[in-house]
Amino acid sequence: MDSFFRGFGVNPGRAGHELAVEAEKMIVETRGLLAKFFNHRGDPERVIFTQNATDSLNIALCGLLRSGDHVVTTRLEHNSVLRPIRHLERDGGVSVTRVGRDAQGYIDPEDIRNAITPKTKVVVVNHGSNVLGSVQDIEAIGKISRAAGTVFVVDSCQSAGVLPIDVEAMGIDVLVFTGHKGLFGPMGIGGMVIHQDVELPPARVGGTGVDSISPFQPDVYPYHLEAGTVNLPGIAGLNAAQKWFAELGRAQLGDAGKTVSHQQACKAALTHIESVELGHINRLASSLREMDRVTVYGPEGNARRTATLSVNIDNMPAGQLGEMLDADYHVCVRAGLHCAPLVHMDEGTVEQKGAVRFSPGYFSDQEDIDQAVAGIADLSEIVTHA
């Protein structure tokens, strides 16, 4: 990001000089890399860059839903889905069905099917829970949504860069992603991959650098949804991260990796990353489940999951536990309601102000896991003897 911004830090698409051309070329390349990464077979210009996933979800949901429409979602969603829908429900005449989940955090696709009505316009589901780590059967839900003629919107914030996502095979119409998590990009960049048959009205209008004579926002993508100057350093970060994924995948494949495509190399990388992260979370979960006063929420056994796990110790407030882990054990966790209040209502953790979430990543190591386990073990003993 630093190198690119120093070398080509100009506004792309606004001039014909060499620096602007190189900046635009990098953005076009990044759209293409992400299109391959998610197996989007349509025009790469339908890979749209936004401020973050919340921005993307607002553009998608507020653009698709109108008064009289019905939307199906779940009780596992983040506030980036819950709040736009709440506002549309309260202020925009949109009706909502929020599908429940089982004790381990999984949605039955048949419950989605049963919730769809003739007025259903959108089905919106998060791929992986940011509290429980449960991973939904997106392909099954996608088939149901497509058969019903609804627009299927998927929040991939917890899964993009960790699990393989194939928008074609999974029947995803709008894939929402953020840059700063599994995609290894910076904060403040996100986006959408939009199916060719889906049209969204622009949420903002203004300068694009093209068709300046037109009094209205251009219809052509990506300018239709990208008003104003894009986040050039952020996109450069995603560009570098995509190339890192490919390098990692080729290294995993050995000699065979020298000739594979970007998509194939990234698929190998994701297989490796998922294996590493699941190793971390399984070791953490198995240790914590052995502790008498520790409650571990979410999937058990071999159920499909991400490396996200939430816990509480007896009735200790989640914030207090998080602060003690940080101050005494140098373990960074996220304590609270995790912007997913319905999950905590269903788990009965609201009175404790939520839970403490661990989310080891690819660059975590065994020492990190051991330190987290030791911290929880010590603190559970303190509670026991209090």
C-alpha cells in the first residue's frame, strides 16, 4: 500500500497521464483477481468497491427492497444486516421474517424455504456467525432462493479468505465482503460481487471521471455504484493480498502450482488456511470445554465452522473477563454483544453483557493458544474460589 501510493498516488480515471493510467490499471486488475477468487463469471466490473461491508449491505438492502416487499433473514445476523432491515421495516413498509437456528447455530434451509412468500424479494444470510463460528449451507439456501425467484444476498465477512466461496455454484446474487478480515486487506475497504441479472440503484451520485456531461449517474458498472474517489490504498492492499493468496497456494501445490490459475492457486491457499485455523480453534475449544465453570457457545464435534469461539465464566460480566485477559495475560479478545444482539438473546447472555470471543487466525501459533487457555483456566479458578 505504501509503495503503490508513493509511486502512483493519484486519482484514477480522472486523467490520461501515466500515473493515473497505472492507478486505474491496478484497480481493474484487482476487480479481475477478486472475480476469479469468488468464481464470478460475469463482468469483473460488477466487483464494486465500497467503504466496508456495512456500506455494501446498506446499498444492497436499501436498493433492492421497497414498500410492500418481504425479506427473509436469520437471527444470526450482524447489525449491518439487522439495522438496515429494522429501518426498512419501521420506515419503509417492508415486512420481515427472521428465521431461527438450532442450539449450535445452524439454520435449516427448509426453514428458509417455508418463510418465503410470493412477496419475498430478498433472502439475506451471513455465511459464518461472528459469535458462534457456525457456517451455513449457503449452496442449499441459494438453490431455494433461486427457485423462488428471490435475490440472494450473502454476508461473507467471516468466511471470505477462510472458506472457498463460489458465487456461481452457491447461487449467490450479491456477495458482500470486507477487506480487513480473512481477505488480509486494510480497514476501510469492502465491496460487493453483483450478479449480471441484479440491478441496484446508486446509493450516492456524483463524480465518476466518465460521462461527465450526463446530468445523472452513469448506468454502466462500476461507476453506477462508485461515486467519488475510490480508496486507492485500500484497493492496493487487496491487490497485494490476492497475490499473496496465490503465492501461498502455489507453494502448497509444489511443482504443480507453477502452472495453475489464480483461482486454483487461491483455492489451495484457502484449504491450507482453513486447516491451520481449525487446528487452532479445535485445540482451544477442546481445552476450554474441559473447564467446569466455562461455558463454550456454538458448534461441537465436526460441524462446519470458522475459527470463532465465544465463552463465559459463570456469571462474570463479559467485559470484566475481557479486561482481565488483556491486562494479566496479554490476550486480545472481543468482549460484548458483538453487534449481533439476537444471537446473545437466544443464548441468554445479554445480562452478562454478551460473551468473550476468541478468533485465532492463520498467523496465530501454539503459544498464543496456550496463553489463551492458561488465562481462562486461571480466571475460572479465581471465580471458583471467590
